[in-house]
Amino acid sequence: MNNSKIWLSSPHMGGNEQKFVQEAFDTNWVAPLGPNVNGLEKDLEDYLESQVYVGTLSSGTAAIHLGLILLDVKGGDEVICQSMTFSASANPILYQGATPIFVDSEWDTWNICPIALEEAIIDRIANGKKPKAIIAVHLYGVPYKVEEIRLIADRYQIPILEDSAEALGSSYKGQKCGTFGDIGVLSFNGNKIITTSGGGAIVTKTKELKGKAVFFATQSRDEAPHYQHSEIGYNYRMSNICAGIGRGQMQVLDSHVSLRRAMHDFYVDIFKNIKGIDVFTVPNTDYYSNYWLTAITIDTELTNGIDPEKFRLKLEAANIECRPLWKPMHLQPIFEHYPYYGTNIAATLFNKGLCLPSGSNLSNEDRNRIILAVNSLFVNQ
């Protein structure tokens, strides 16, 4: 049997990416602008099916950073951020000299808890600091509690920066993730649903706001025959080459989502008769997840002591990659001294959870190897 590495989530080319890239070379469009950039932005706007405007950037992190700038977050401000997420959700808060205020998860979606969110807002206002923005994340492609979070945000008039880096192709009540926030963020990193090698996008509600984001992303160059700059700028624009990869990837996006969802169903079937293993699944049919990564939680009392690390190491021995859930930001050395609101849900999920190989390019042979590794782990259960 082939023993090559089974990765957690590797890039999956569709076949037409090289055509768009070759066109860029043939026409000498190898700069951070060009037909592929414009085309990818239009493809994304059409896919999201809402009246939104998309600007492609060098990364999802850049999109979060520019989103905070557009929301006027400055030094000394406070920004609420979901604790259970990748550090890229929180790092740009510090880029702006602002203070992150971390909020716990809830059990249904593993995303930002509405109860803890409102507690945080009330307490920060009582302390003289109304938060400037809320960063809410669709973790592993599962939408957060969109309506509840929006209700709270509107009640206190705080804008939402929607981190949809993991959720392109997911939706809530038929509306695509990336379109719920005052500003949205997408990622096309190599491990995402689709990739541009590296890259991301900012999603805005107005053409003017997109234009401002693109202005900042291209070094804030004023309209003048010479190089003139009246505001701080950044080198955040996506290249025409990377956008060409993205245009090819957009043609297989729906297929990739279907294949990831099939991997989720595969794991549900594997674990249906194994006590102590729960596969993370949307709470009801209002939620449609791309299942970017399929995650499980492990109850060691029901698995006779098999915990996430034993599980991970067993599959690692079979050359199969698994990974712990995101370590919550409020437990990270760089962030642990910042305020945190909630209980221990995010921490409990981190201690009990594991992400499993979920790529859209996994083969039947790969799946058979996963089944054999899992069965060997639970042979005596």
C-alpha cells in the first residue's frame, strides 16, 4: 500500500489555472494589477450573490488589517475578537496599536458566544471604552450565530468585521458567508477551499469603501503625475499571476465544497459506532458548512483513555496528518494578558478536539488508510 503523506488540507488544482497564468505571461501582466485581478474580483462578487464589492489582496491577514483601518480602529481603541481562531484574526489589532478583548465560544457552532459578547461590551463600556469593532469568525467553515451576533452589534452600534477566511462556500439561511459583516474577509492560502498560492480578499458593501481599501493596499498613492502620499499605505495588492490561479480555482469551488462535505460524511460514518468521538456538525439546516476541516472531540472517559494526542500520534505513525484545534488566543503567550470574557468552552474544545485530513483531493486509497489507522486505534474498544 502507498504510504505517502496524507495531509490535513493540501492545495487541489482544477486544471485551468495554468491557462490564466499563461495569459498573464503572454501579455506581460506580472504586476499587482491586470485582467486576472479584475476578473477574480468579478468572479467572487458574482459567487457571493449579494450587492458586495471585492478587492483581492496578498493575504486574509491583510484584509483584516485593512478592515480595521476602514473601521477607523486606531491606537488606544479596543476590538473584540473571538478567542478560538487562528492568530491572524487577532494580530492586526496589535498592528493598529489597539487592544484585543477576547470572547469565549459557544457549544453549537464553536464560534463567538452571544452571551459572553454582550457581557464584554457592557463591561468595556462601563470601564469607559466602547469597543470599536467585533471580529467574528466562521470556524472551520461553520457559520457563527449570525442573527444573534448582528442583533447585539446593532444594539450597541458596533460594526462587525466578518472573518470568513475558512468559510468561502458556506452559508446561513441561503446567504453566503463573507457578506454578513459590515466588512468581510476571505483567504486563499494554500490550505483553504481554493487557493491563489497565497492571497485573500476584502468584501465591502460599497464601491467607495472597496476603492479606499485598494488605495491603502497600493501604498496610498495619491492621484498625481508624481509619487505623492498623504496617508500611510501598504503593499497588500494581489498579483495578476496569483489572481490567475484564483480564476481557475473559482471554476472548481463548488466541486471542492462538495468533496469536503463528502469527507465530513465519511468521518461521520467512521465514528458512528465508536463511543466517545463526536464529529463537529452544524446545529441545524439553517447552517450550510463547506466543512473546510472536519473536526472531532474526544471524551477520554468513553474511549478508555484515548485522548487527542494519542489519536494524533497513532495516525502520524501511519503518515497521516492530524492537528489540534486552534489554541484559543487568550491562552497564547502573546495575548494571555489581555481581557477575556466567558467561561472555559474554547479551552475545553482545544483540549478535547482534533482536526482530521479533509482535503478535496483525498483518494479512496487515502480514505482506506485512514479507516485502517482509526480501526487499529480502537480495536479493543
